[in-house]
Amino acid sequence: MTQATVVDITVTKGSNDMDLIAPTPSDPNTISESQVNEKKPLSSAVTVTVAGAGGAGINLSRPFRTDPRINSVLFFDTSMTNIRPGESVNVITNGSGSGSNRSENAADIQRNISAMEKEELGLNDVAIVVFSLAGGSGSVCGPLLIREYARRGVRPIAVVVADTSHAVGANNTLNTLKTLNSIALNNELVIPVIVLSNDLASRRGDVDKMGMNLISVLTGLLTAPTYEVDRNDRLNWINPSKVAGSSLGVKILSLNTPGLTVDTDIVLGTQSNDMVDSLLVLTSSPDDDLVIKLPPARLKKSGFYIDKHPQIIGKISSDISSIEKIIDHVERMKNLSNANSHKAVDRLASNSSDDLIL
Ligand SMILES: Nc1nc2c(ncn2[C@@H]2O[C@H](COP(=O)(O)OP(=O)(O)OP(=O)(O)O)[C@@H](O)[C@H]2O)c(=O)[nH]1
Ligand SMILES: [Mg+2]
């Protein structure tokens, strides 16, 4: 089962063995016994939906169906072929898929997603929307889900898989990134994105494993019970335009945690040393050594865990030069494809002196 590949940083919801009474240097409030007895959810956490759209999105989201930190895991597609027995999926359109053609079902997808009931979308504080940029279904459903979540007050995060190894995938990858960015600008949003790429991975499973690990670490950063970091700190981390005046649009989300080596061939754009828009740092105590040297940031918030948990540093960065590399690559692919397209066929067609015209 794929879940075994996910970094184990799970914290059981409502766990009653936490050291809630432990005094801390900056915790002025004593948590009352009744709160402990009621096992109230700790207010520092945000509630999370994981929405997998299209084949890749559903595959990467699948292990989180049993993750107790996540409130809702939902699948969206235009066909049933990515669904395993016992799973349910919101099939949009007639069930035939989009065949890597983004315009195939776009109008129906748009209409259907706007009309979805709140239960179909799982409205929580944050939606992690997972999809491939290169196909025809997730690449349309994913951005439209993000827009719909944002319209309904849910902060979106995208986890996407690029594939520019073939011309159709390359074109879709670029166009989906354009769609995402225009959705961000038209709806006054910051859209934090984790960009994975199939291009240099020898096995698709390596990309999946990395993606699942990052979603798991991100979930820890959003949900682990903490001192000094509360729900709005977490929400402002992924929406730094609100307090730090950061620009709108697509931003790169990157994560550092001990025990997870991020393969920079698979996860794009994580090496930037520029000033980042926002940093969220969770450690086991205020005096912990950090796993990385922190870059300068417009907004930074640090806190520490109530329960034992690995250190996590989350960055939101406006440096999207990795996406520029995708644009360059797609343009090169286009030129190559135009130069070679149907060369032989064109020559045959222009030679009209065949003796039998059918
Ligand atoms: N890493 C990874 N890549 C995948 C997976 N499934 C598909 N892909 C890649 O994603 C691209 C196609 O995207 P899919 O997610 O299958 O497409 P879709 O969104 O279902 O759209 P259509 O099938 O075209 O209707 C191709 O480049 C595949 O190689 C997966 O499980 N993991
Ligand atoms: Mg598909």
C-alpha cells in the first residue's frame, strides 16, 4: 500500500496524551481541565481538504484517505478509470475522459464545479488541490476547483505534476500554469504551488513518493498542535498578501524537514535564495537549531509543538524562475515541432503529379 511511503509525522486528532499543562515561556493561559476533558480540537490547527483531480491527482491523494489529520479527501475526474474498488469519485461530464485535450470538457467542468454542493467540495480552511498539469482533466478541474474553493472562502494550495517530455504534455503544462496564474490575478489570490516534474525522474513512483511526502509534511505544518502559532498565522503564511503586502499570483511553496531529502530534479524551484514572501517555522522548542539557514522574509512566524514532532520550515516564494524554465523548454519544443511537423507529408502533398487521384 502506498501509504507506507509517506513520512510518518502523523499526530492523532484529539490525542489526550499531550502535555497540555506544561508551562512554557510565552504561554500565558493555562488550559483548563474541562478543555482537556472535552478533548476540544486545538484551535491552532486549520482544517484541511485534499482534492485530487484527474489521474495523477487522484493517485497522489489516495493515501491521505486514511490520514486522521485531514478532514476530507475528495476525487474529481472525467472518467472512472483512475478509481479503485470501494472509492468514490465526482465524475464530471459523460465519463469518457478528456484524452489529454484541455478543451474537451472544459465548459462542462466549469459549469459543474460552480454548481457543486458544499459537501461535494468539502469546505474546510485550506484545500490542497492535486493534479497533473499535462493531461486534459486534472489540468482543467484543478484550477477551477482552486477558484471555486477561494470563492467559497477556502484558502487553496496546489500540488502539481509537470510533464514536458512530449509536445502535448508540454503545451498543457504551460497553459495550465497560465490558467492558474490568471485565476490568481483575476480573483486577487496568492496561489502557493508545489511543482513536481516527471521529466527527469527515472520512475513515476519516485515523483509520487516525493509528492506524497511533501503533502504529508505540509499537512503537519498546517495541523500539528502548537504554541505561539495559531490558525490565522497558518492562514496568513499561505496568504502573505494580506499582512505583508506580497504580490498576487502563483508562488512556489517549499518545505524543509529532517529526514526528507528533496530531490531538486523532481521538485522545482526550491533552491532560491531570494527574499521569500513568508516563512512558517515549527520546532520542538524555542531553542532548537534550525535544519536550514532561514532566508530573509517579508513575514515570519515561529512556534513550537505541543507534542513531539519533527521540525518543519515552510517557505512561500515569489521566485518562479523554475516556471520560466518550463516556459523556455515549451517554446523550444514548439519550435522543434513546427520545424519538423509533417515535413514528409507536406512534400508528398505538394507533389500533385500522382497518376491516380482518389
Ligand atoms: N507522477 C505521476 N504522473 C502521472 C500519474 N498519472 C499520470 N501522470 C502523468 O500525468 C500526465 C497525464 O495526466 P493525467 O493526470 O493522467 O491526466 P488527467 O488529468 O486524468 O486527464 P486526461 O486523462 O487527459 O483526461 C502524463 O504526463 C502522465 O505521465 C501519476 O500517478 N503520477
Ligand atoms: Mg485521466
